[in-house]
Amino acid sequence: MNYTAPPNTFWILLFIGFFIAAFLTYNEMRRKFNALKDDFFFEPISSLTLRTGSVQLTVMFKAEPDRIVDKLWLDINGIPFTPSDWKPFKVSNQYTGHWMFDLADKVEKNATHTGKLIAKSNKKEYESREFDVYT
């Protein structure tokens, strides 16, 4: 059986192939761009250790778009510490807050520990960089 394709078949298939490639590339770039747009960053900017064994942390948050931070805790050697006066808050572009963490009798005194902050927002957990906590 011999079949001769119409003369425009090559150009039609080439156009369809370019259309599919352009569509897939556009969708992938759109997903990557939207992932970059969803930005959430936080970092402790100062800490103060009190004689009572509590640590006061000042934390700066940046978020684009606005979001609500549902939970925040300090992780020291796998032990989570929640702030003593915690309330969820909204981050509109930038937010700075102060929280007290009671570490008395839970970690070794007069020592330096490595800690990190963990925040939960939109059912996702985000971690800060590691930093030193003095007790």
C-alpha cells in the first residue's frame, strides 16, 4: 500500500509541535514565576537573656503577599518552646515583633545553644537560619 501525504502535512505538524512546545514552556515559566512571587522570610534580629531563664527574641518578618502567622516556636536541640504570650498576627509586607520564651529548667544554664525559629503559615512550616541562644 502506498500513500502520498498531502504537501502541507509537514508544515501543519511543525506548527502543532511548536504550539505544544510554546504552551508547555509558558505553563512552566508561569508556575516558576508564581512560586517566586510567594515570598515569606523571617529572622531573629536580637535576643536578650534574662536571669529568670527566659529569652526575649525580636524577630523581623517579610511577606509578599500578606499572610497570617498561625504558630511560632523556638527549636533548641529538637525541643520546641512556644512564646509565653502568643497570638497569631498578620504580616503586611514587613512586621517586627518581640516574644518571650521560657527556657528555665529545660535547657542547660550558662551555655550556648544552637536554635532556630519555626513559623507556621498557610499550613506550611518555614524555618529561620540557625542562631546562638545564650542561657
